[in-house]
Amino acid sequence: MQSSFWKMSSRTRQGLGVGLGATLAAYAISPYLALWDIDRAMKGNNPARLVPHVDWTSLTHSLKEQFRPPVPASDDELPDFGSSFAGNAISNAIDTELSPGTLMTTAHQLMPAGGAASSSGGWPVWGGLHAHFVSLNKFEAQVDQPGQTPFVLHMKFEHWGWKITRFELPQPARRA
């Protein structure tokens, strides 16, 4: 017994193949288009254009994790004086101050200035941009920073679009 797929005309099978191929191609380029739109929002200083590309809940949580004071190495040690207070203050500041405008201002301060920006108006140092799929619904873009670790932007495909869920700030490069 043959499957019903093979009973279709070859033209129908071709149409389905072309449609599937076009869908896969659109999905494969969609995170790059999202990065381009984020770049346009940044270059145009347009927070409203940035809003649809950010998962605010995930970004808030990841920022709190990044800036949380370190936990003591063993159970016998007490945390440094004020670390609990500092952790709560940072958490509260992120909750109250994280907005499209502050995110954009911070990003402008993090991006390399002057010669590092591309003359075509694209991402800084297009040659220093490395972007790839981590999994089917996760994408990562890294921007090399001179003398520092790269700026890493994590995106996830949710609600039919790519959303920024986390970013890793550049740190001074360790010398070996």
C-alpha cells in the first residue's frame, strides 16, 4: 500500500517542497532580521522599536542573577556585611529602573566608540559579529570588544518573534 503523499501529483509535491523550503529559509534568516531591527532601533535611538524585541521578564531575571553578590564558598562562612542589603538594592533598582529608555542608554554606553563603529551604520565591527543558532529556538550573537570579553546577546523564539532574554556584559580580558 502506497502512502497518500506519493499518490499526489508531482506538481503538488513540488509545491509542498517549495513551501517547506521557503518556510525553513524564512525561519533561518529571521533572527538576523531581528538583530538588524534592534540595530536600527539603537542607531535611531527609538525605544519603542526596541520593545517588541525584548522579553522583559527574562531579561530582568538574568540581570538580577548577573549582579547578585557572590554566595559564600562554604556553609560555615557568613556573607559579607551588607551583601544581602546590596543584593536587595540591586534587585529593586533593576525592577524599578529597567525600561526601554534605560536599556538603550546603557547599550549606547557599552558599544565601542569612534573607529570601532562601522561606517555603513550597521553593528559595530561587522567583522567582529559572530551569530549562530544554539538550538532550534535559541540564537546567540557575540560582538568582539577590543581588550575585553565579547558582548553576548541571547535571543529566544517566542510568540512568533525573536526576543532578547539575556546578555553578558564585556569584562576585561584575562591575560595568560
